[in-house]
Amino acid sequence: MTVEQAIHARHSVKHFSDRPVTRAEIEKLLELAVQAPNHRMTEPWHFIVAGSDAKQALARVLGRRKSSKVTDPEAARLVREKVERNTMALPALVVVTIEQNENPEIREEDFAAAWMAIQNIALAAVELGLGTHIKTGGVMNDPELRQAWDVPDSRRVVAMIELGAPAVEPRVTEREPAATRTTWLP
């Protein structure tokens, strides 16, 4: 598979098969992640591979947050149960964090580098027959979750990567040609 083929084949996967993701596969993806460019060679990333307890913590916090928007207690309970089922069924979950540098310029560069590492994971996963769903949001700053994941205040959670073999072929979303979003300056 070429890089171009992997880029075109990569799509967010929201439904995974029961096929487990092996430790060796995750280790390979993480080794490729750390090949991402990073200015000043800060190598700011730290990865958390979530086991059952870590996924349970995410399910609890995410379920609480999502169900708080539901006024009916029974419906809220069902939301929490669905979140727990879906989270615990994830074949693998990798959390990407970075050390927050005091220098704002370096902090921004490190954030960008983490996203390049995430892209490496997403593209390499395609080659392994795996899919990813990259998640961000307020849940990553939840104090209960940060404590459960042992993320110190000095680190920022950049994204969570759900990882597994796709249960169904991901839907291809057409993109506008780059030419429609490109300006060539003299």
C-alpha cells in the first residue's frame, strides 16, 4: 500500500468488529507515531494505552457528562448504559498527551507535532487493516478522568484514538478539490 492509497483509504470508523488489536500492532503504530516531525526535537508526546479499568473510567465520566443533558432519569440511565457498552466494546483505545511547555511558541509546535503523530497512527492503521476514530472534546479535561488516567496537570490530552478492525466498510466522504481552497501568490 502506498502512502497515497492509505490517505485515500483512511476514514473514521465508528463500528469495530470483535477482532482484538494485538499489543504488537499497537506498539508498531506507536513506533511510527514517534517518527512525526517535531520542531526542536522536543518529542512531546506520551501515549496511554487504555486497558479495561481505564476504559471503565472513560465510560463512567463520558456517561455522566452525556446523561447530564437528559432530564428523564430512565433515559439518562439508558444513555449511561449505552456509553458504557460502546466504550467497553472498543478493541483498543490510545490516548495521546503532550507535556505543556512554558514557552507558548514551543507549546503550539508540540501540539502540532502531536497531531502529526496521530496522523501517522491513523495512516499506519489502514495498512494493518485497522480503522481509527479520533476523538476530542471537553471530556479530556474532566478532573475525574485525568485522575483515573494519571495525567498530571503539566500534560494536555490532545486526542483519544479508538482503534480496531472495521465492522463495515467506512463510508467515503467526498472532499472538495484542493484547487478550490488554494491561493497562489505571485
